[in-house]
Amino acid sequence: MTQQVIRYLPEDQLIQRALEALMNELGPMETTRFLSLAQEERVESVLRHREWQNSLDKNAFFEQVFGQNATTDNQ
């Protein structure tokens, strides 16, 4: 039985090849549009997380996480 070694591209090569593939398949306008879609979703998820944080009762949250009745996987 032989082991297969998985080798990943260095990050700079990965980015370069991905951009080339996008440009070849989509062209410059659609590539730009596609790349900005991911950015918009990220901003939305950050906004959603901030809204969740604002709705938290800090004391109740800390008690739930760090209080004496907090559960752990080791119990």
C-alpha cells in the first residue's frame, strides 16, 4: 500500500491561477462582479453577527458560558 502525498499550491500561485481561470472563463467585468459578491456577503455576515451581539444579555451570556452550571465535554 502506498501513501499518496497531497501537495498544495503556494498561496500566491493559487491566487494567480484562480484569477487567470476566472478571467479566461468570465472576462474582466464578470470576474470583478464575482469577486465583489463574496465581499458583499462577508459584510452582511459581520452585520448579522454585530446584531446578534447587540441583542445579547452580557451577564446572562457570561453566566451560561463561564458560570458554575456551565457544561463541558469533559463532564
